[in-house]
Amino acid sequence: ILGTYVHGLFDEPTAARALLDHLCAVCGRPPLARDAIAASSDPYARLAAHVRAHVDVRALRQAIGA
């Protein structure tokens, strides 16, 4: 049931930033960098950006022979 209440919460950058900054404060960490949460209405564009940032695509292509 809880999942239905929070589903889509992180689609809104302002809400995501407020929640994450609060959790950082609770844990004694500094707030997130201002550009840590980018606004994008296209979830596939956000996924692609995340993959580009965290996966060595060139090495992956070499590994599969592409």
C-alpha cells in the first residue's frame, strides 16, 4: 500500500530534492548539489543519462563484439 502512495514521487524534482535533502540532514550529511537531480519529463532520457554516467558502454560493446 505504501508503494502506491509514493509511486511517482521522484518524478517531481522539487519533491525529490526536499526529501533527499531532509534525509541528508537526518544523517548528518551536506545537502545534495543543486544539479544532482535534473528535471526531465522523459523517463527514458533520464535512464539513458544514468546508464551513460555509470556504465562503460565502450567496454560493454567490446565485450559483446559489437
